[in-house]
Amino acid sequence: SDLVLYEVSVDGKTFIPLPKVKNPIAEDDWTVTRHNFTSRFYPKKIRYIHIVGKTKKYCPEWHKGHGNQLFIFCDEITVK
């Protein structure tokens, strides 16, 4: 399923996973939209963040790009 994985680290070698964030937008929804994939956690001392977006590898049969590789586009990343 489509989701975003976050991992944090102090040293850049040992990463601690944060709760996974699921994508609530239907895969056949063609509306141009923005969505924040927010992960909240207790404050920790961190220096590095891994962010991984997971989706299917290829466009599904009903998709106009059927058979082609899927892409994920990210516009902004905000860390507070």
C-alpha cells in the first residue's frame, strides 16, 4: 500500500523508525491536491532523517500510463 516511512538518527548510521503514515488519497483520484504526510513523535535529539515514499512499481491496468513505472513527486519537506 502507499505510505511514507520516516526514520531518525543521531549519528547517521543507526536509524529509529517512526510510525508509518498511510496515504488516504484514492489511487484513481486525479484531482490536483496537496496533502501533508505528518509524523508526530516525542521530541528527541536527531540530526538525520530518512524519508521514504512507497508505492506500487508500475501503473495499474486502468491507468493511462499502464505498464510504465510509477513516480512519486515531493515538493516540500518541513521539519519543526
